[in-house]
Amino acid sequence: MEGHELLGKMDKVKAPADFDEGAFTKLGEARRARVRRQAAFRYAFAGSAAVLLIGFVLLNVHVVNTRAVADKGPSEALANQTSFSGRAGDGAPRTYLPVLETVDYSNEFRNVSNQPQTVYILEQVSEVRPTEIKY
Amino acid sequence: MDEQELIRRVQDGDERAFAQIMALYKDKIVNYLYQFTGDYQKAVELSQETFVRVYFKADKYRPIAPLSSWIYTIASNLAKTEAKRAKRMATVSIDEVVNHYSAGTYYEDPADPGLTRNLREALKTLHPRYRVPVVLKDMEGFSQEEIARIIKRPVGTVKARISRGREQLKKQLEKALEGKGYPAKQEVNENGRA
């Protein structure tokens, strides 16, 4: 007799008498765990959303302040300043330091000649690669 | 009340319908998981877990397949997960190894307790991939089409797995008969090699 034929003849077992009670107990535990998991998920979701919202608001406040100062222009911004370490005239914290610098372009044109410029056109005249000469 | 009506009620949270489904299938599922694991206590726990999942996943059931196939699918998945977990946790004592060497046990008489032990040990050495279809076919009496539905594989794959599983089972039993015993926790891997 083959092994697999013998398998069918092996003893069968039945569920114990208290099977249903055990299953319902597990069902209750699983239900409670599910409720706990859902609550934890809700809190985690709400927390993540709150963090994102706060981040968004802070970023926006920063962007709005920067834009407001930029719109006023450097001269107005400078005029509003009381000192380099103080606050701006309207009481808001200063968000940038204007730097006024003169630009000297004289060196940029020093080497420019009055003579017409020579243009060299480089052209490849042969496809043949130079080879070693054999004697 | 037919099974489809019962599961519809379970989907609505009816615990009495759930109890009825459990009454219909508990013995079959306990027996199936017992044949799979060889451990009655574990089989009962896994069966209860199976029914808990039936309750919570009832809304995922679609009446394209019989309810029994769906319940056996859940039980099989749990059994496979348990087998993997047990394999990770497995520790082998010297005594256990000695006990597995049941030299010279006859396996022609189904009433022989040695045979039962040999069969169970031989079954345990099968990879769950082969053990599930062999148990469903040879112990639970499912057709190959039903097994294909349960393990969600084509019928050709089921046939091949049953054939390979039986072949492995035969080899293991022959080893036991020759007195070589079982390679204690040496499970036949998914390619059919030890």
C-alpha cells in the first residue's frame, strides 16, 4: 500500500467541546485589539496632519515676511532700519542685510584691442590617422 | 439557511450566523490542521484563529467560490505561516533525534501506531508547498480543482505538487522501513530536495 493511500486511513479528530467558547473569546480579544489599533492609527494620523499643518504655516509666515521686505525695496528697507543689530522701523525683525557695492567695469575692457580680430577656422583635412613609418 | 445566506449575515456582524458557520466547519478545519501540523492543541488554536479571520474578513468573501474553499484557504495560509514560524524557532535536542529513528517499523498495517508516527513524521518533512495539497487530497478528499481554488494555483501545478509530495512521502517511509529513520528536522525544500 502506498504512503498516500494510508494517509486517508489515519484517524480523524474533532474539535473539543469548548471550541466555540475559545473562538468567541479570541473574537472578543481581536475586536478589542482592532479598536485599539484603529484609535492608535487615528491619533497617529491626526498627529502627522498637525505636524504637517504647523510646518506649512511656519513656512508660509517666513515666505510672506520675506516677500513683504523684498516688495518694499532695499532703500525703503534701509530707511526703516534703526541699526544693524536692532529691529526694522515697523518693529518686525529684520530679515535681510542690504549690501551696496559699486561696480568697476574698467578692467573688463582693458584688453580689448582696436585692431580687427583674426578668426582661425580649424578644419580636419584628412581622415587617415598618422601611422608609424616602417623601413 | 444556506451557507451564502449565513456569510451574508456574518458580513452584517451577525454572531449567531457566525456560530452556525463555525458549527458546520470546526471539525473539518480542526482535523485538517491537525493532519497538517501533527499537534492537536496547535490545530485547535489555529482553527479558532481561522474562524476569527472568517468573521473579520467576511466582507472580502465573494460568492464565486464555495464558502468551504475560502475557509480552507484561510486555514492553509495560517498553517503555512505557522510552519514557517515553527521552522525559525526549531531547536533539536539529542533525545528528539533518537526518537525519530524508528527503525524497522512496519507500515503495512494502518492500525500500527508506529505507522501513524512514521506517516506523521514523513508528512512533517514535506515542505508546506507539497504538504498542503497532499493533505487536502489524500486526507480531506478534495478534488484537484477544489485544491486549485483553495491554494489559488492552476490545476497543473496542483497535480505536480501532489505527485511530488507523494513521491517524497514514499521515499521517507521507505527510509523508515529500512531503519534509516527520518532526517530529524531536515525538511524537503521547495524544489523537492532535502
